[in-house]
Amino acid sequence: MSRRRIVAAGLLLAGTLAAQPAVAAGPIRFEAEGEGELITITASADMQVDPRTVWTVISDYDNLAEFIPHMRSSRVIRRDGDQVLVEQTGEFGFLFFRQPVEVRLSVAESPPRRIVAHAVGGNLQSLEGRYAIESLPGGEVRLSYSGRLVPGFQVPHFVSRMAVRSTMARQFQALVQEIVRRDLSARGEAR
């Protein structure tokens, strides 16, 4: 290929990329630590998206299983204002280890900034989690998650920690991808 064609192809590609809407997610920060059976998780991502889209996705309980890996079902059982009872099934997995998970969550919503949930049933010993949405300078939005759980699986702690860490990291990444996808779609429809 001649140098002129390479430059022309590069300019065409650059023009195509420049024409895309400015919707992006920065690097995802994810940490999981364990002490005994307790696993503590923190995750966050900064995105150039509408904060309303973030809220819409994280509170879309009935459709989470459509885009969250290792989640088989998620449904609202009862809603009373900002108090929601959600039932979810799925699994934690790492390499050849798979652990089915069933959880019933009592969710307290504080639209459009925070969701706090804790397990009130299921096969986890305990689970508490919190999502927070924060507007940043420059138009970015930060989605943060912090959670604590005790799986109570009948396997060595390091195996359950690896399964939870692996699954939760993929799930948070999928959540961010869905936020960006929906925001991009909404921006396309707004044109």
C-alpha cells in the first residue's frame, strides 16, 4: 500500500472516530479484600454520560439479568415508594468452581444519587452493598460501589474469595458497559 493511501486511510479512520459522540468510561477501579469469610469490595468508574442514565441502569432490577454476567434472574417482588424488595439468582464462579447464589435484597433508593441494599434472605450469610452516583467537574459522572459479604460456602476461604472477586469484577464492568451503551443510544435518538 502506498504511503498516500495509508495516510488517507488514517485520516478517514480519524474522521470516523472524531464523529462518534463523546461517550466514554475511564478505567474501572476494583478492589476486593478478604479477612476470614468476610469479603470487602470497592469499585468505581468515571464516565462521560448523563447521570440520569446511570440511575436508570442501576435501578433497572427487572432487567439486570439481561446484561449482568452470571446473573440468571432479577425481579422486583414488592415496591413501596423508595423501598424495594428484589430477588436475584445467579452464581459465583472461578475456574472450575461454581456456587449457585440466591438472594433477596431489601433496597433503599435515594434517587438519583444512592442505592443501599442488604440481604434479607437467600443462601449468603450476609450481604450489604451501596451504589453512589457523583457528578464530577468537567461533566463526568462517577459510579461507586462498596460492599461487604460473607458467602458461607463450604469451600476454603481463598476459593470463595477468588470466585466472588472474579464474578463481581465482571459484573461491575458489564454494568458500566450497559450505562455507556444506553447513554450512547439515548444521544443517538436525541439527534
